[in-house]
Amino acid sequence: MQDNEKIYRIELTNEEYEYVENLKKEYYKKLNKMTKEERLQYFRNNYCNEQKLNFEKEINGTIYKVNTCFDENAEESILNKFFRLTKKS
């Protein structure tokens, strides 16, 4: 992480944290039953429809065009990144 990046921390009650942990465990169980190809297709179909993530936004008279792409060879999945960032310390 770069020095100029902000870090946001989500504060959860113990009950909220346990709920999220249980959701995470169930999700892992579901994903573990799938092959790598099935998981990739599952994420493509349900979460990472790139066309839905591409958009244009005008800010102060300037139009910004955002296009997304995903690296299938990445060392960390978006799900693992999410779990790492929300892990209770």
C-alpha cells in the first residue's frame, strides 16, 4: 500500500462480526465445492460483469470514463482481498 492511500476501518459489534464470519464460512463451503473454472464462471456471472462496471461520470465539466478488467493470474482474488480487509484485528 502506498503512503498516500487512506485506510478505512469498519467497526462491528461482536454480534455483527460473528454474522459476517458465518456468512464467510458458508460462502467458502460453497466455493470449495466448485472447480476453478466453475468459480471463475460464478464470479463472472454474479459479481464481475465487466460491462456493468464500465461507466462514464461527469465531474465539474470533465467526463471520466471508467473501464474495468480482471487479471485471471492475480495472486489474490477479490474475495480474499475483501476478507483480508475486513478481518477483525
